[in-house]
Amino acid sequence: MSRFTELVELVQSFEKDFIKFYDKGNKSAGTRVRKHMAELKRKAQAIRVEVQEIKGTGADEAGTEETPQN
């Protein structure tokens, strides 16, 4: 599973609480939305670290070589 797919699925799993909070005004759902956003932040940071590590090796660990930037 790609990291992008993981992020998409994670965000999609938050949908019910976002609807409950923003559309229906459910304050308890707002607390859960904040919790979800913290989880997303942690996941994003882990991916950032992974990207930096892969960049540092000089090659993509997914199997493709880096292409030089013009």
C-alpha cells in the first residue's frame, strides 16, 4: 500500500465526525475531529521523515532511481 493511499484512507475515515460536527453541530464530534487531525499530523510527520531518509540514500527505496532535476 502506498503512503498516499494510506493518507487518503485515513482522511476518509474521519468523514462521519466531520459531517456530525460541521453540518449537525455535534460538539462531541468536534473533539473527535481534533483527535483525528492530531493523528493526521503524526502520520504526515512520519512520512516526511521517511521521505528525507530516502532522499538521503540517493535512491528511491521503492525501486526507482532518482532523476536529476533541471
